[in-house]
Amino acid sequence: MILRYKSGTDSILANGLLAELVRSGKAKVAKPIEDQVKSFDLKRVEAETDVSANLIQEAAGLMDSNS
């Protein structure tokens, strides 16, 4: 899957994907990191990157912590 995002927003997208993985239980991270990515909710990431929340969820769904 290719996610086309606004130039300069790659770190926001990465944090949004990580936040979604943590929320869905697919990733476990240290508490400080979990607290940091909580602010990257799907609406914020969508607004800043131009990647729809549905696509972010779909991309996160394709990732598997055992891969």
C-alpha cells in the first residue's frame, strides 16, 4: 500500500500509524512513547497529512507485530 502524504509530514504520518497500532493492540511500546503518540489521533493526522483516516487504519491493519 502506498500512502501519498503532504511533503514534510512524514513524521506525523509515522506517529499516527504507530498510535493506531498501539490503540489497536498490534504494537506494545514503552509508556513514555505511548503517552507521546496519544496526541496523534486520526483526525489530526488526516488534517495534517492529507491521508484519510480510513487509509491510515487500513495501513495499520496490514502491519503485523509478528512480521
